[in-house]
Amino acid sequence: MSRLALALLLAAQGAPAPAPGASAPTVASEKARLDGIAAELEARVTALQDLDNQQRNLTNSLGELDESLARLAEEAERARARHDALVAELATLELKTGLDEDALVDARARLEARLRVLYVAGEGGAVRALLGAEGFGELALRRRFLRSLAENDAKLVDEVARIEGALLDKRARLKAAAVEAEGVRQQLDGQRALLVATREERAAALGRIASERRLTERQQAELEQRRREVATLIGRLAEESVRRPMAPARPRGKLGRNLPWPVEGQLIRRFGVVVEKDSKAEIVSNGIEIRADDGAPVQSIADGRVAFVGWLRGFGRLVIVDHGSGVHSLSGHLAKAAVASGDEVRRGQTIAFVGDTESTNGPKLYFELRENGRPRDPAPLLRAGP
């Protein structure tokens, strides 16, 4: 059994039937979503492993798989947040239950003390107390005192009953919350196992593909399509920018120099014509690639407005910032975006985090700078580089 199949089995078994009543729709819907994503991942890993027979290209297969992986990671993050909330709720309920138990012990002790007093007084004790009064004044005083005692005794009985009811309710809620927390924990374990197994399958498939000599040729054939898609997207964004100009607009070409690098790391591919180390094939790179730690923050190199946040085949999760006067910067292969389309951003502000979405060689940042739709080498504008 493959690790992916094992993870799918874990996912299917990971969420036990919830306790009757509370939270059944939530747990059931989460499990249904996980089962759907698991089946989707299995199909897409198979497609990545068998590109030739399925007549699919590497860019689409890898992109679809990484989008599904990103969805699963988001589901796991929601499950983790739900589990943390349930654990906090359990702690609060346990504290309140303990306080009610202490209050019940105290109330019962006071009630038992009163019962002992009544037992010692015996049947007819109240009548004897009244008959022992000397005069009407003392009789009235004793009547008021006995009435007060009776009212206090009734309140004490009600207090014991109220605390017992509240304690039963809290214990039931505590049990339900504990069952739900365990269900969410098992579900989260299944999601994590599926993530790990699928990433291992992804890496193994890419390793097999990379060992084939035709990988570079295949990537070159797909690269031109990627360039056309980026040019089309930038053109559309530029038109939208003209219709809704930024204020104030910058003069063309005045982005400035000594700009901050978008991420800390190692430059692994430069702008322009590059020669592949193994195949010696020449590839035109419209941007630069920076090897960086998974999850490292990516910053905007200058002020601007976020023009696009989403997925683009070949670049994975992508953020595009409009810096005015037709200048756009693109950051690709991201794990997560920290901004939304339309947000105003400042120079040095974190806009995303490094990932390996649609990357064939691990976590890295693809960074591209375009002026009036044409690619421009960003290196001369950046500080002494990494």
C-alpha cells in the first residue's frame, strides 16, 4: 500500500461519529470535505506520475495538484483553530465545573446541618417553640423568626437543586466538547498525514520526471505559453490601472534604485538567457529566482496597490503589485498571500510567504519586474544582492 493510499485510509477513518446533538453537522461536513480533497489529490498525483499516457503537460498537472494541496492545508489550519478553541473551551468548562462542585459541597453541608437541627428538634418543635412564648409580643417575635428560618431552608433547598442542575448541564457540555475535540484532533491527524504523504508522492514523481532527459525540452515548450499568459494578465491589469489610476502617479521609470530585495535568500537564476547546468539548453528567464526558506516573508520592493492575488499556471500562487506608471512586480511560487487584491502596500511590507507551489525544485521565490508590459532586469535596481 502506498503512503498516499495509507493517508487516504487514515482520512476516511479519522473523524469518528460525533456525540448525538451538538456539532454533528460541523464534523460531518469537515469529513466530507476532507474525503473529497483526498480523492482529488489521489487523482492528481496519478496524473503527475503518468504525464505521457494521459497526454497532459507538467505545468497543468503540477499546478492542479498544488492547488489541491493548498486547499487541504487551509482545511488543516481551520481544523487546528477549531481544535484549539475546543481545548480552551474545555479548560473553561472544567474550571466552572470545579467551582460548581465546590459550591455544591458547601450548600449540601449547610443543608445537612439544618436537617440535623430539625431532627434534634423533633416533630412538633416549631409548635413547642410557639407555645413556650410568654405574652403576645414574644409570640409574634418567635413566629417571625420561625417564618424566616423556613424561608431560608426553602432557599437552601432551591440552591442545592439549582447547583445540581447547573453541574449536570456543565458535565454534559464538558463530555460533548471532549468528544468533539477528540474527533477534530483525529481529523487533523488525518489531514496532516495526507499532506505529508501527498508531498512525498509529489517529490517522488518530480524526481522521476527530472531524471528524464526530455524534462528541459518539455519545460521550454511550456515556458512560451507561460510568458504569453503573464503578458496577457499584465496587459489587463495595466488597462485597469489606467481606468483607476493610483495617486500620486509616478513618472515612468522612476521606481528608484537601492530597493530592498523581495526576500532573503540565495539567487539561483538570473534575468535573461540562462544555460541549464545539466542539459546545456538555453532558457530565457523573464525574472529572477531566489532560494529561500519555506514560509520566509516576501516584501514589496516599493509602494503600490495589489493588482492580483491568485493562481497562474507555472507560477503557482502569485501576487502582483502595481507600482504606478505601468510598473508591476510579480512574486510567484508562494505558500500564502498576506494581502488581498486592492490593498495599498508600502515599501518593505510583507505581502506573502515563500512556498513551492508549482515549483519543480523546492521552496523559492520567482520575482519578475515589468514596465509597460515588458520584462525588466530587477537586479540593477536592488541593493547589493543575496
